[in-house]
Amino acid sequence: MSLLGRMADLLQAKTHSLLNKLEDPNELLDLSYEKMISGLQETKQHLAEVVTEQKMLERQMDQAKQEADQAQDNARLALQSSREDLAREALAKRQAALDKQQSLAKAHDNITAQVQKLIGYQKTLEARIEQFHTQKEVMKSSYTAAQAQVKVTESLTGVGNKLGQVGDTMRRAEDKLAGTQAKADAMESLLQSGVLNDPLDHRSSAEKELDTLRSHSAIDSELEKLKAELGKS
């Protein structure tokens, strides 16, 4: 190996070592959680904007209806006064108001469907954030406990400066190897179980199906209970 190649390898090794020392899993977990919270806030803001647009359409629909009703009253009044020309003009305004109301109703139906989708997405995101928060706290506690155990063990065994670098190098290498192997096994397991689409859901396909069956059974049981109570009353 050339001198430049050895220097490049050494620089890469030093860089990886520095990054490993600077990288704090607890901070990364908190950062990920903050990003998820930020995404939730953006979703809520977008939902509020869409709902505002929905309410504006509803007000415009009410206004168009009022215009149509007023035009019909005007046409009736004009006919009572033998002014067919005015009645015809009022009825034309009524038809225009009805057409406007119909167009607004279609837009309102579309935006209402969008609102429902956003509400469902928000609920799903909130559930995932709550699940991630629980996992995050568990992992942070485990990491803190592991750090404490490492420090105590180093103090008890007298691992110092001379052997510390060797021990750290071996431990990092073992951690990287174990992590890579664990990741490979996890990816293989997830691939076989078909849950790669959701990284926060570690259930197998069978577990998912069983959970779904339990949920449906509980809902059916509660429904039959309510029917029985209503029948007695």
C-alpha cells in the first residue's frame, strides 16, 4: 500500500473515531422526536388552513341561497304588480344564484374529503409519535444505564490509558460488527414478515392479523351488548 493510501486510511479511521465520540444516541433520538413534532405542527397548520377554506365556502353557499330566495320573493312581488319583465329578471338572478350555489357545493364536497384525509393522517402521525416517544425513553434509559455500567467496569478493572485505546478499538469494532449483523438479521426478518413499510411496527404479519381479529371480535361483542341493552329498554 502506498504512503498516500495509508494516510487516507488513517485519516478516515480518525474521522470515524471522532464522529463516534461526538455522536450521542440520546441527542439523536431527541432530535428525531423534535422533527416528528415539527411535522405534526405543520400538518395541523395545513389542516387549519383547509378548514378555514371549508368554512368560507359554507358562508358563500349560504349567501348564494339567500340571494336565490330573495330573487324568488322579488319575482313573486313583481308578478303581483303585473310586472312580468321584472319578474323574469328576478328569476334570472335566482337561477344564477342557484348555479353559483351548486358550484360552491361541489368545491365544498371536495375540500371536505380533503379535511377528513388530513384528520386521519394527523391521528396516525400522533399515534406514531407517541409510540416513538415511548421507545425513545426506553432506549435512552438503556443507553444511560449501559454507559454507567461501562464506566464502573472500567474503574473496577483499572482499564487505563495504555490499554484503553486497545479496548476501545476492540469494543467499537465488536459493536459495529454486532450492529451490522443485527441490522442484517432485522432487515431479513422484516423482509420475510412483510413489515418493511412501517419501521415503528415490529409485529409479524401473523401478529398483525391476530390483533385485527381481536379488535374486530371486541367491536362485534360490544355491538351485540349494546343491541341487547337497547332491546331490553
